[in-house]
Amino acid sequence: MSSSLTCAKLTILTITGVTIQIIGLSLFVYGFFPVKPALSGVSGAESFRPPTCTPLHNQTDSDLPPHNLKSLYKELSGIAPFDRLVLMVIDGLPAEFVLGKDDKPPPKALMDAMPYTQSLLANGMAIGYHAKAAPPTVTMPRLKAMVSGAIGGFLDVAFNFNTQALLDDNLLGQFLKIGWKMVMFGDETWLKLFPGLFTRHDGVGSFFVKDTVQVDQNVSRHLGDELSRDDWDLMVLHYLGLDHVGHIGGRNSILMAPKLLEMDKVVKMIHTSVIAGQENGQGQTLLVVVSDHGMTYNGNHGGSSFEETDSLALFIGLRNHVSDYALYTLNTVYQVDVAPTLALLFGVPIPKNNVGVLLLGTFGSFTDDQQLKALELNSWQLLRLLQAQLPGLSCENSPCDGFSDDQGCRINKCSGNIENTICCLYLKATMLHSSWRLKDVSSRPYSKEDYSGIVAAYYEFLKTATMMLSCLILLSLIFSFYKEVYNMKMQQCFDSKYSMHTWSLVETFVLGVILILVVSMGSSSMVEEEQYIWHFVTSTLNILLLRKMMQSLPVEASRSLFGLYKGNKKIAFQMCSIFVLIISGRTLRGWHQGGVNWTYLPDISKWLEKAGSNHVKSIQLVSGLLMISLCLFALSLSGSRRKISLAVGFSFLMFGLLVLQHIQKYQDNIFVSSNYNATLLVQIIFAGLGIATIGTFVAYPWLMPICISKICSSHHSFMSGSVPIEVQNEYPLLELKNSLYLIGWAYLFCWCLLQLLLQQPINALPMLLLFVQILASLIYASNGGVHHKQWVEIAALYYLGMAGHFALGNSNTLATIDVAGAFIGMSSYSTLLSGILMFIITYASPSFFLLSIVMYISVDTSYLVIPQKADSEHLLKNMLAFPCLVPLGVNSIILTAYTIVLLLMRNHLFVWSVFSPKYLYVCATTLCVYIGVSFVAATVIYSFLVLALRKRMQGFSSIDTR
């Protein structure tokens, strides 16, 4: 029988579809997540003059020497500036640790951990703000926001791992223009943002989260010497230890209070050295303590929850002598407000792209005229920004460069189009010296010119069309192969009742799942709580499979379990496997209260963590032992050569015992900044598992015995009736199944041990349950015969993998990414290696189930309905088509659908906090599917080609001996 869909054609079309999908995905990400456009140039002396209808380009102050420029700015601003600034960044410090929350002070333990800071607040010598940070809450974009006053693009979360120099107008650039000398100690992100700017510096890596001690000592060791010097104007101190403590142990870590006390001592040292003695007429020094972001209860960050966006802005040295402690500790402002506030306090122009509003409370020691002048300067800067961003903003009919009192008094209500409203509000704001009205206007959407709208529409169409095209190509391949396979089964079918046109409820539901997912994507709440959908889908699918098995039982067999087992062992095994799937799935469902809105609800993991770390470690060790035992048991079922199997099993057993040793010996020492022996042991495990797995993949097809006798196939009933004897003699189908079984087992064993090593200890038992689900699924498939539908079982594996993804505590927010695990076994920071480990941890479950497809192919028999004159291409196509195309097809539908949803939701209130992070996860899932399918295809093709070559060579040898 000739096939219109050859293996080569199938491969070419699949690669074409994936390539188009990658191109479309790249175009969409590039177009939908642009780097935020910024005005070129820097602010100058024109910032201290009213804006005009035609902005004047400053050509006079650019050539002035720094000291003259500083004097000019001071004269134009009319505000007495400070002389020196100490900017202390405590990475990851939630403002509520210092200022409290919901009109309540911090808990006593936290107040006792920072006694000197609390005394400054209580005595009115410091002003504190809850400075709300914009997502994504990672370090680099938050530092840029504080020094430039601009909100970066969403993809800054990716650039956070590869920081580039900041070229936009910013505070440090303004300070450099007036001749300031600057020093920096701490996070090396500052050195990457401002290369060559600091006269002295000592940078430390920010991503090596295991270090909670030395990373801060490297900063503090410079303080004594630097505070005694007078050759600097700005000193930046960026402490990373508290953020690292959070990543490792969460907010309630036993190291949190000592770390807060350490930071409090630094504040005390700076205050007593350079600020407390300023009454004697020396220069004015301001200490500003800020945090770039907060942290969740687990110590992570990156999302938009209150815990993550609640950053600190603490001003010490203003001498406001505030009497009302609560007045300046419970205020909520925006993190970008720090930039204009510092610019005006130090008499430099506000950065050009600033969208922040000065914190008026910090100007309490200034005169009323100076406070109103500061508000006016902030208003002028924002109006200039609006004029640049709104091409239609016309000032011809509005005196934007001035006003009369009579005009101002007649303004009662501003209405009309957005341009007229802005000019109206500017006049009213200038009259009243209030800039907050203008800030409200700056957040409104504005219309674009027709040309820009048409171009944007075309780009939206092209990006969506490429994604849709790739999806249609992959789906058409699936349907074509489905039709070909089941037409062949109808022709060679032994059961006249079988028909490919008979659709069961299970198959209908498997397709309906995709519709459920697509529809749910339009709801922000369903995106936040997606785990409920996957748990519902897998539970319902298992119930439907159980129902199908019960309907197929004979009446006599259904009366008792013994009768069922005696009457039909295969159905009994399948029913038992479904029960295992249901029980393990329900346990996984209750392990973590995932998502966003209900994480505070009780679950199994919280209950175990409250019981103590010793109980968690015991469960982890028992789970590891059971996982190793199950892997060895699965290996014992292999029909391949015993000695080779034992050798492979022993090698993995050895590394499994090393993993258990690491858990037993070093799990309690996870808070130690660095442990050479622990790191060395993990590196040995990594290397050993890699060598053992790759060695098994490469060598085993060359070492396993080849059978060329007709007797070999007679002992295997699964091939005797469905595979022609000519095909059995020519191609190594039996050897391929044994080879794939062992190689697939090696993949799963390696993955189990990796996850035992990298996952949080509380996730050891869920990993065991996921492995049990894989074994149960393989048992179900191996007893299904040749007439069950392969695409249904592959789709079920994909669904189980996604449900397991959320069962391990993952969600659609960036805050649930386990950063700490990405540094296990690393002696120094590497962006590439840390990224790989982070990906392995985050996508442990989907990758696990994708790798299990190799073993699934080895135990499945549905593809063994083969025509008489089948060739190698036909055999490979039968084995790989559904296992590769179904994951690619399902993922393509989800990717395309969510791309369209994201376009439709681009003006939604939660587009950056909910829908965009979800899209990044969809992109990462796509990468996971690509990698998993590539592993499956490479393993099957390589093993088949090697075994076919060996069988042909052995056949030639046997002919020659005759």
C-alpha cells in the first residue's frame, strides 16, 4: 500500500510548521513587548524655565564647566540643595518590615530587628513611604525606575539577566554633569548600567543566591574608610543578602531577623558618622534607604502582588522633625517618585522621561515658596513629556508659556479633547501650583495618527497570521496521519466491530479540553487560577476512562475483582492503573494551593512545613528511596540483555545513593553561603548522570543482541499477528522496543534524581507521585492492544504533565519561579547554567511526561498494524507521528489562541500583571515541547538506524558463514 504522506514529507512539513511558529512567535514578542520608547537627550537649564509651544533647544549650558553649571542650576531652581547623597539599596526588603501594614506597625520581632531605624522614625528624624514598584519586580528595571523616573518595558524581566548600559536621561548622568564624584559598592548591576561612571567601586554578583553573608560583607568592609573621606558626592550601597535569604528560606527564614539587624547597624553607622553631626555647619548629607522590590511569603518576586510591589523609600537627614509618626510611615507612593524628588532636593534637572511626582513630604523643611517652586518644576517637566508624546497636542490657542490671573480664575472645569484638556489642566495646575492633576492625565491612552494605526493593524494581522499558519500545518498533519492509520486498521482489522468513525466520550472530551482551555484564556481570573482547569481535566478524563473500562466488562467478570482478574487480566490492569491515577492526582491537587488569589488557604505542603524540617526531610528521603526502587523495578521488567541492564541500573543506583547522601548531609546546611564539599558532590552527580544517560543512549543500541531467527518473533504474540513475518525478519522491531525501553528508563531515572536534587524538599513526594502516574499510564497503554487510539493517550500524557506543573507549586506569575534551586552545585554565577537549571526546575513535570513518551513507544502496540511491503520510513512514521505531532499540535493551538487573546486584551487593566506573564509561560512551554519532542524523535531515529544497520550486517554475516 503506497502512502501519500511519506516519512520525509511528514518530517519536512513538521519542521516547516515549527519554523513558521518560531518566526511568528519572535515577531509577536518583538512587536507586542517593545522596549519602551524614550526621549533622546538630557534635561538642561531649560528645565527650570516654563515650556513653550515650540521647545527651545538649550545651547548655552552644555559647554559650561561643571562648577558653573552647578551654580546655574542652583540659581535657577531657587531651592537650597543638599551636598552629598548616600543611596542605600536593600534588595528585596518589603516596606511593611519597616513601616508596617494596614495602619498597624510591624510585628515586634521585626521592630526589634531594626531598633535604630525605628527610633529615627519614632522621633520624626526619618520619613518612610510604601513605594509601589511596577511589575516586573526584578532588580534592573526597578533601579532604572528610581534613577530615571521612567517605567520600563515588560521584557526588562529578561534583560535583568543581561544588563546593558542605561543611555536614557537619569540622575547619575545629571550628577556627573555638575562634577559629582561617585562611588559604588554592592550589586554589579550598577556597574553594567553605568560603566565607567564610578571613581571607586567593588561589584558583587547578584544571582548567586546561596551567598547571604560574604555578599554583604564585601559592601560593609568599605564603609569605615569611605565615610571618613570627603572626595565623593554620591555613594551607592547595594546590599543583596536579605534578598538571598528570602529566596532560600522565605520571609520567615531564621536568618531574616539577623540580616535586618545587620542592615540596621549600617544605617546607624552612616547616620552617626555623616548626618547626626551636620548641625555644626558642615555640608548637608542625605541618606536614602530604598528597596527595589518586596518578596512573597516564599521569598520570590517578579509578579505584581502587594507583597512583591511593596518597596521601601526612607529619607533620613531631612530634619523635618515630624511629630506624627503615622503620617509619614503609612503613605503609599510610586517608586518612580523617587527620581524627581532626589533631582529637586539636589538642584539638578528632572530626567526627561520621568513620570513620577515629587514627594512633597520630603520638602517639609523648605519654605512655602520653595515647595510651590518644586511642584511647578515637576509640572513643567511632565508637560514637556506630554508635548513630545502627543503629536496632536497644539498650544496655538492656549498660552502654554504663561498665564494671567484673570485667565486662571475663569478655569472651573476642563473638557473637550485630550489635547485641550491637557493645556487646560496645565493652566489650572500652574495657577494652583499642583501637578497631580497632570499626572492623572498622563496615564490616559491617546490616539495615534492614521498611518501609525494602519501599520500597527498590518503588523497585528501578520503576526497572528504566521502563528495561525503554523498551527494549521501541524493540525493538518495530525488529521492526515490519523486518517491513514485508521484506514489501514480497518483493512487489516480482526474485529469487524472496530471502526475509526466510532468516537467515544473519552475522545470527544480530549478534544473538548482544548476548547475549554481556549475559552478560559479570556478571563484574567481563570489565567491566575489555571491549575483548577488542569486538575479538573485530568480527573474527569480518568473518570471517563474508568467508565469506558466498566462498560467493556463482561457481566460475570464485573461481579468481583477476582472474577475480573481471572476473566480479563488486561482490563484488570488498566482499571487498577486508572485508580492509581485518580488517587495520585487527588493527592497532587491538594499538595499546593497554587495560583494567585488563594495561596493563603491550607494545603498539605503548609501542614508538613509547620510540622518541622525533620519531617519534611524524612518524607524526602523516603520518597527518594521509593523512586529509586520503582526505577529499578521497572528496569527489571526489561526484556533486554541482563548484564547490560544490571550495569546500567547499578550506575544509576550509585548516583541515586549520592543524591540521598546529599539530602541527608547537606539539606540542613542550605543557608550556609558556600560549602565546597556539597558543591563538589552535586557537580559529581551532574557529571555522572549526564555520562550515564548519554552513554546509555549512544551505546546501548550497539550492545544489545540482534535476533535474526523467525523463532524470536514467535515468542512475542504482540507482533505475530499484526506484523508481517517479512517485516519482522528485515527490521529490528523487537530489538527497538527493548532498546527504547531501557533508554527511556534511563531518561526517567536521570530526571527523577535531578529533581530530587534541585526541587524544594517539600516537592519530593509530588515528584514520586508524578513518576507513579507515568508508570500507571504506561501500564494502561501496554494493555490496550492494537485498536486503542494512540493520539488519545499521548494527549492524556500531555495533560498530566501540565497538571503536574501546577501541582509542584508553579503558577502563571513570575514570583513562583524557584531561583534558589538554580544555584545548587554552582561555585560561581553563570547566566547560561543558572538559566538551564531554572528551566529544568520550573518545567520538571511537562518535561518528565514528554520524556516518558520514549518508554510509551516501547510498550505501545497500536502502531504495529503494518502492511506487507512496509519500509523503514513507514515504520518510523508509525512510531513517531502521533507522539511528536500531538504535543506540537495541542501546544500550537494554545499558543495561537493565547496570542489572539493577548492582542484583544492589550488595553485590559491586567495586561501586564496577568496576561503578559502568562504569555511568557506559554512561550517557555513551547520551548519545553520543542525540546521534549526533539529528544523523543532523536532517540527513536538513532536507535532504529543503528539496530537496522546491525541487523543487516548480521544477516550478511550469517549468509557468508553458510
